[in-house]
Amino acid sequence: MTQYWTIYKILAITLASAFIRASHNSCPVMECWFVQEKPGRGGFSAAVSQEKSLMYIRTDPDDRSFMQLHPPADIDQSRVYYVTDPAASFCHAPLHPPEGSVTKPQCEINPFVPHPSTVRWATSLTESGQSPIHLQADWFSVAAQGLDGKLVFSAIMRAPSGSKEPHVILSVSSRTASVHFRLGERVMLDCGFWVDPSSPLSGAGFSVEWRYQFRGDGRLVLAYDGKNDRLADTGEPDAALDFNALHETGNASLILEEAQVRHSGTYICSVYLPNLLAQVALDLEIVEPPSLSIFPSPLPLIVPGQVVSVQCEASGFFPLSLELAWEFVGADGQLLSLGQGSLSGHKQASDGTYSQSSRLELDSTKLGLGRGGEVICVGNHMGGTRKVKVTLNVIGVSAPSIEDSMMMVVVALGLYGLIKVFSRTVSPTGTSNGDTKDKKGN
């Protein structure tokens, strides 16, 4: 019996160890750079320092197993942190590459100084003007970007002064770090936040702000004062939030009812708590493939040596990355590249989309087009490949095809009919039949 009890204990210990390892694997160690400014002369910052840092993530504050681990020798012990993250915000799969992977997520830790916000939709959070004792601690901000652009993450952490055990107070993340939408589609830019319910800042109110930036141009898209349930006037009537989801689950996703070219750019989702701010940046790109058309259509019949000009119009595309090319598929099914032709410059329409054209001179003899085939215009764009085609018929080529023979028969019958009609109305001497009868009567 004692032997069986020993076996059971071994099995229990093994299962417990496996569970602990599985828990650790779900929230592995994160490697980060600790970045801070170095003080310079006269109070100016001279440069920034970067140090290797390590974060052991735990979701249970009572879990002390990580404290027994030994960090790598190349990392200063003062830059090893034992982070408590009850929401498991750091445990998203994109933040943790497979074992042995060379590519790793980007991660940066910075010292953070709590301070009141100056934007009017967040000033109500600190209107008392008092700094609570809770703020007297060591604060850190963490910014991370997952693999393949699948996640962007930001967190504010608080640690008792001199401690290396910070606790996540506020986290903001997005699963749409980089997204594409077509014109007219409904756009949703994901952004969610979590506030530690045990923190004194929980329940003190929050504010959400969305800003747009593109090539130095910036504007406020949406701002919401969650404490007073007030939406700021931003001049963007098509931008919206789901306010029920915002208050119930922290879903601060931005909704754009109809995607337009002017929406392409970087969007910053910012979440304010009293004296705290965390934000993530997302890239939205509007991608619209071109509409193609060929002129003239249909093409006229040509004979060997005759040159016909054909033009392909590409319109309504965005962005500018378009490549136009011509192809020819003969009666034998062989594909022939005809190059890009003569390209025009880009023109921009009032909706921001572009147009461009290509002109091609078709010489059936020089290009070896035989009896004809299909002329194809191809537009390669990041939104997809588009094609348009038109039929080219070359007549009078040796060893005519059935189509050529039928065409010549039709032409011959037409000419024969014209000759018959003409011969009946005009005599051989150039006089009409009526005049001949009058002369015989005389």
C-alpha cells in the first residue's frame, strides 16, 4: 500500500510540475530594452541609454516560483522585473515567438512620471488638483509590438519604490496593427483597454482619444470624456464608438462608416486615467484596385502591315502602385508580351483616387500577330490584378482561316449584289433602259 501511495505522490508531483511549466509557457519571459535619458550639462538630456532587460510575467501575485529562476549573465540584476499581470495582457501569442525563433517582438521599457492631462476631455479626471499617495511609487511604461504586426501593446506599471515587482495598472492593445480596407467599406480599428480593479484609480473615470497622422498632417478624429459621458465636437461625423461596449468591456474600437482615401494613415488610440496615459498606434491603408477599359472596342479589321492604335484606361485606384502591361494571345493559344506601351502621367480625381493610361501601337507584321487573337491589358496593383481584353482580327494573311474565308465570301457576295443592281439600271452604252425604249418607238 505504501508503494502505491508513493507512486501516487510521484504522479501528483509530475502533474503539478507539468501544470506549472504549462502556465509558464503561456506567459513566457519577455526580453525588452530599458531605455532612459541620460542627464546632460545644464539640465539638458545628452543621450539615451539602452540596457537589456527581462520581464518574468505572472498572473497570480502570490506566485513566487519565478523568484528562484536565474536570469542570463549578460543582463544586470537591476533590470530584471517580476511583473504581475492579472489580465494576462502580456501573454498574447504574438508577443511570444516559438522556441528557437530568431525573430522576436519589439519591446521597450521606459521610466514613467504620472502627470495630469492638459486635453480638455481628460482634465476632469484630475480636477481636484491633488496628487494621491498611490502615485508615490516607481512607474514604468511598456510598449511592445507582436510578430507579423498582429498586435500592438502598451502598459503602465506601478512598483513600490525600490522594488522590482511592478503591477500592471493600465494596458491598451490592438489586434489591427496594420489593416487594409477598400473604398466604401465599414472600417473598425480595434482598441481595447483594461484597468486593474484593485487599483485606487479604477472607477475614477477614463477618457478615450483617437488621433490621425499622415506625413506631418494630424487631426483629432474622436474624443470622449467617459467620466462625464461627453463626446467632443471634432468635425468627423462618420467616426463613432460603441459606448455600451466601451463602458462594459473597455472596447474603445473606432468605427468609420465609409472608408475614403483621406482615411489612409496612422491612428493613435489613447486611454487616459487620472495622471496616467497609455496609447497604441495603428496603420490603416485604403487599397482600391483599378477599373480597366480598352479603346476602341471592338477593334477595326486590319490587314498585314496596317498599324492600329489601342489605349487602356485605368481609373479609380489607390494608392499609386500600379503597373500596366500589354499581352497578346494568338489563335494558337501562345502568350506574347507586348510591353507596357506609352504611359501617361497620373491624374487624381476629386475623391483622391488616381487614373493612368497606356497607348500601344499594334503592327501585325512587326509584332508577328498572325491572323489575330486577343489583346489584353493587365493592371498589377496591391489591391489585386485586373485584366481587360479585346479581339483583334487580321485579314488577308496567307492560308486564310475559316473566319477569313467567310469574311471574304461575305464581301464578294456584297460586291456581286452591287454589280447586279448597277447593271440593271445602266445599259452598256451608258443610257438607261427607259431611254432605249423611247428611241425604238420613234
